[in-house]
Amino acid sequence: MWDRRHVISIDDFSREDIEDVLKNTAKMDEYLEKGNVPELMKGKILATLFFEPSTRTRLSFEAAMQRLGGTVIGFSDPSATSIKKKETTADTVRMAAAYADVIAMRHPYPGAAKLAAQVSSVPILNGGDGSNQHPTQTLLDLYTIKKELGTLDGIKIAMVGDLKYGRTVHSLCTALKLFDATFKFISPEQLRMPDTYKRGLTYEETTELDVSDADVVYVTRIQAERFPDPAEYEKLKGFYVINKKVVSTMKEKSIIMHPLPRVDEIHYEVDSDPRAKYFKQAYYGVPTRMALIAMVMGAI
Amino acid sequence: MWDRRHVISIDDFSREDIEDVLKNTAKMDEYLEKGNVPELMKGKILATLFFEPSTRTRLSFEAAMQRLGGTVIGFSDPSATSIKKKETTADTVRMAAAYADVIAMRHPYPGAAKLAAQVSSVPILNGGDGSNQHPTQTLLDLYTIKKELGTLDGIKIAMVGDLKYGRTVHSLCTALKLFDATFKFISPEQLRMPDTYKRGLTYEETTELDVSDADVVYVTRIQAERFPDPAEYEKLKGFYVINKKVVSTMKEKSIIMHPLPRVDEIHYEVDSDPRAKYFKQAYYGVPTRMALIAMVMGAI
Amino acid sequence: MWDRRHVISIDDFSREDIEDVLKNTAKMDEYLEKGNVPELMKGKILATLFFEPSTRTRLSFEAAMQRLGGTVIGFSDPSATSIKKKETTADTVRMAAAYADVIAMRHPYPGAAKLAAQVSSVPILNGGDGSNQHPTQTLLDLYTIKKELGTLDGIKIAMVGDLKYGRTVHSLCTALKLFDATFKFISPEQLRMPDTYKRGLTYEETTELDVSDADVVYVTRIQAERFPDPAEYEKLKGFYVINKKVVSTMKEKSIIMHPLPRVDEIHYEVDSDPRAKYFKQAYYGVPTRMALIAMVMGAI
């Protein structure tokens, strides 16, 4: 069921699928912790095709493959590729599939990963296709919650910031719906969670930054370019900043997450708070991607 | 004879040399097929010095080295190198030879690989030096023909497209001459095969796209920039396109090859035809380069 | 004492520290020579964070890690990273520390490596922070002298070229002071060694290129942009060139060094002289960085 499977969209994952991945991620996490990772990918090659730069995603895929004893080829920037010669994405993927055993790709255009899966003879792991999907991010987010809070079932998650354009929060809604989460959407009016993602959810919606009742505070960046009027951006951005004062209102057993990179939306003074989990979250990207690689390669 | 040899130009290869490489390539191909490649390059480092980008060539050299258990350092783009500090190519090669055990390089200037061989203490594998030579491409082309048709001797090859500027077809002429091939050169008047490469060959020359008698149809891209008059390019380019209709006239036991990347010159509808071998050809780049690396490193 | 240590500045190194590194470098050098390097870093990952390009330093760190059986992730150019999204260097380092076991970084801003050490959970190896420090270069320079001359104690070193802005020669002064070296500073008036580095040294200072009494001639590049008047640069640069004639005045048992890349300041005719050691010096970068990696990782 997992062997040779493409990982394109979190929408393709059932609750059982997610639980499978989290169980294997926990295993990988433990291997890393103990420093005894089995060389499940020895002799295998991952191709990282990054048609747009994403250091975090690329490096964590590469670390994941290397931790499993495999190696990596690829490109991090389309400007140094045959794309300049107008090769299609499909042909670039076919080429990579001829050289490597599994492909992690990132692309600026929605749907690119699905297209790649149609022409690739090896499994495709979608590392983000434009505004569309970034399933490995969602899975590592889920693992972070599960690991740090002990469960995904029935948690209360507050999502803060740009909920309109944020691919990450959209996918997380889709996934957490399977675990009966309760949602609180905190954003400026202009950046509210679209109706399509709210369907079927138990949620409240507000412009007030009150996170006192949340188990998880998931923060995203508000980008200046979303606002026609710069003054309005300046006014709003300060309002949705997680600082020590905001954190002091949070429950003791709660966590702060962020897909990173952050700019100003979480103050540096928060980094040392034990509830700040965004760097651990980044770390969990490695065992999550190790699990996915090993699963689609039929190694576990 | 092979140990420490530089691979600079196909012109340096005798028929015996080529047969040596093809024999070892077949061995590597079989190892890959069976998934039991010996770690002939364990502990060894390949430096990929790409003074101009070439994703396909670079990735297949890197995959080749990794399949053999070796590792890779290098750069894919001169803009991120000391070249900006005006270091000479010779000094960059000397540096790489101090760090690595074998070097694959690509350079925009004809003769750069030969120069590199003069100063390098480790074997140089030319991955293309401007309009001059790209011997590993020629060797993988030869392996593709041998593997897919069973022999190189006496084949009839039709070369289609830009035969004037195409380094690939020039080198292939030189090599296939050693195997008594018969040639058909199909191109616009402006892009005919230069006389120097036709010397000593059995060939016919035409502007008509008739490939019905060919064992191999080798397609190359016609670049707009070769034509002073854009209208003329537009008129011609459509004429040398391999589509289903053209393929339907081909012999049943024949193959279509292309060095890739392609743009429009082979229609996508042809990809599923069993005679379309251009992606297998890309794949064969890996065992070919594995063989060459192992040979110049004295490992086989 | 070495386990988990950050390597930020040569100023932090005692004579004993330097001797430790040189002893371990000699061991690594011998392993490389014999081709039996122990896999001390098997399963470990080095992150190379190059916020500005430096091919030589990056490739030699990567070769060092790979020679020890470890693997590498990283970036060679900030333009293809999240820095474009305004992520702070501190956050980029925290991310890399989540994925890798040790970090080698280069940064255009002085102090960046120290900042990185403050936030990183894994050892930082400074690969150059602007005009400030480049300790692995200094250590490989010291190893070169020790290996080629047999000792560091009481040597006479002539430093030639731009002594005002050259980070390399400044650090070498600091380090060699611990070994009672004698210095000769040879430069144009405008590019004299700053007083702060001369403090406590036994030295002479001159504009004349007389290197007849030196054990080590350490050459650096004079950059045109240091001179407001281009004509003055043109006049001076030819004066500080090491050519065959200059070399003929040198002691028989002496060596010529250069941190590379060179442009014109050492003539190519000198390369074949047995005293020309700048390419061996580049080579020694590998065992030096192997030693440092193994030491801060607690593997030796």
C-alpha cells in the first residue's frame, strides 16, 4: 500500500495513513535519539528537484536520506538548470527518475507534483507546489503535536496570522479534522480562513489575539505584499506578534509552533520558553521525511 | 592503459577503447539492474566542476559516483565560485585535484578540458567543453545503440535537425565511422553537416524528413538563434519534428534517440512508442559514466 | 576540552591548542597518504552554510567530512536560501543545527560566527566571517610550515602584498607569535601591516621585495579597489610579483605560500619550483579540517 506510493497531497491521506506515518516517524525519531539508524537506504539515491529555492525543506529531505544511509543528487535553484533551455518539468522529472530511486520536488506552480507523479517511474515526494500542497510539512506538524502533547485527538488549536493565503494552515485544518480538533482562527479581517477549509470544522473566528484556551498556537507570517495599503500592514502586523506577554496568558501544557522562517511574528524573547517548539518542529522534519522515504521505498 | 587516463575527446578512442568501455558499461548496467553494484569507489571523491550549468550531465556523473559507493563535491554554477575573483581555470582544477580523486568538468570554452588534463594530478573526465567535445555523451549514445539494437556494426543512422552546430552528432560520426555505419544527414540547407565530419563516411544528404530506412533516428534541436530571420526559423522548425505520423513510417526494429533536453522536435505523443529510447538513453548515462570512472581510477 | 568546542577565532587558541590540532592533522595527513582513513564520522552530517561563496573553503570542508565517512548538506550561495525571506542568520543556524551534527559557515559580516556559536546546539567551525577571522586557514598555514620546514619555532617569515586588509596574514601573525617567529613585512606604504598586529612581534618593515633571508614567503593579493588612483595600483602591483628572478634569490630550503586564489602576484613560471608550496597548502586544508571536525565531534 505504501510501496511506490507518491506523496502529493494531504487530502489523499486517511486517518490510518497519517497514523502509519506518525508511528514510523516515532521509530525514526527514536533511532536518531539513540544514534543507531539502520541503513535502510544504503545504495539508494534521492533526487531533490527544487524549481524554487527552499533551504529548510531541501536540507531536511537531504538530511533524512543521508541519515538512512542513502545519498543525494539534485539542484536547489532552477537558474542553474536545463529549464533555461525550456525543458518541460515533465522531462526534467523523467530524467531524474532515470538517475535516482526517489524524488523530492518543490515547484512554484500548483499541480506540478501531481503532473510529476504521472510521468515518474519512481516515487514523488511533494515538497511544496506553489500555493497548493506541502504534505510533508503537515505531517511533521502533526508529529510535533502528537509528540509534544501526547495526542492529536480533540486538541484545541489556535491559528494566528495570515490564514487566507497560508498553505500550511489550510492543510493542517484538513488533517486535524480527522482527529476532531477544535479550531480558533485569529487573523485580520482581510486574511480570514477561507470558507472552503472551515467546512465541517468546529471553530470560532476572531480578530483578537486571545490564545489562553489553546493547546496549540500555530503562528504564520503576515506578508506586507498582501496589503494594498502599507500603512494598514504596519498597523496590523504588530498586533499579531507572539511575545512574552502573550505567552504568559497561555496554558502551561501548550505549545507554540511556526513553519519557519519567521520574521517578526514571534519575538526572540519567547525562544527560551519551554512552550516554544518551532525549532523542535523543524527538527521533526527529519524523522518525518525519513519515515516517508523508507515507506514509499518499501523499506519498512 | 586505462588507469589514470584522461577522457578528453572521442577522437582519442580507438575501436578497441570504445569496445572496452561498452563492455564495462554493460557490466555496470547489469549491476544496476540487479541492485548489487560493488563499492568500487568507496572512500573516493569525485569533483564536479561545472563552469557552465548542465543539470543532466552533472546529475548523471554524480549518480554514477554514488552508485559506486563514492561521494561528490563540486559546483554547478560558476557564479558562486572563485572565478569571480578571476582565478584561472587551471588553478581551479589544481585546487580540485588537491581535494578529490577524479574530476568531471564542463566548461564553455573549447580546449578547456585538455588544458585541465595538463595541470591535473587526477584523471579529468570531459563533460563538455563548449562546441568542441562531449565524449561521455558519445559513449552513452553508442551504448544505447549497442544495447537496443544488439550491434554497432553496419547500422544505418539518420541524423535529423541542426547538424552544423551540434557537437553531439559530430562526435557520433567520428565514432560510428569505426563501425562502418551508413549515414543519412537530414537538415535544412543552412544547418548541413560540415564537410570535415563527412570525410570517409558512407552517407546521403537531404532536406527531406524520410527516416523509413534508418535503424537509428538521432534527433537534435534546431535553435532559433541560428537563423538571422525569425520567420525562416518558424517555417523550418515545424518541418523537422518527429511525430506519430513520422514514426509510423519507421522500421519496426529501429530506435529514436535524442541527447535531451528536447523542446518541440519530438512530439510528446511519440514518448509511449516502443521505439522512443531517449529516456533510456539518459539512463544509460549512469552505467557509462560508472564504467569510465571505475576504469580511469584503476578499479576494474 | 575539544569535544563540542566551537572554532571561531585563532585568538582563542593557545600554543598547546595549536599543537594539538597540528598533531591530529599529521595523523589525518598520514591516513590520506596511506588511503586508510578511519570512518570516524560515519552516520554524521556536516552542514556547510555559505552566506557568501567560497569554493575553496567549502569544497575542502566537504572533502574533509567525506574522507571521514560523513556526509554533507548545505548551501553555497545565499541567493538560493530563505535569507531572501529575511530569516535571521541566528534562525538559519538553529535550523541547520536541527538537521546536522556540525556546522561550517562563512559569512560576510564580522562576528557572525560568534553569534552562531551562541545559538547553535552543535559545534560551529568558522570558515571566515568577513574581514574578521578564518581560523581553519591559519591552522592549515601553520601545518604547511611545520610539515614543509619541520618546525614552527623561530622561523623567519616574509609577508608580501596587502598586509593592511589581509585577514590571513593578520591571523598568522597572532599565531606565529606563540612560536617566536621573526617577521618581515613587505608592502606598499598604503598597505602596511596595522600596528595592532605588530605589537609584541620581532619584525622589520620595508617596501623592497627582498626575500633572500626568509624561510617562508607568504604572498597575498593586492586588490585594485584598495587604491583611489588606478594608475598607482598599476604601478605598484607589478612590483610585488614573485617570479623566477625573485625566487632565484631565495634560500634553498624555503617555501612560497599563498592562501589562493592568486591572480598575478605569483608568476606561473614559479609553479614548478620545488619551493612553490601553495597547491600543497591547499591540499593540507583537507587533513586540517578533518582533524578539527573529528576533534570537536569528540571522535579523537
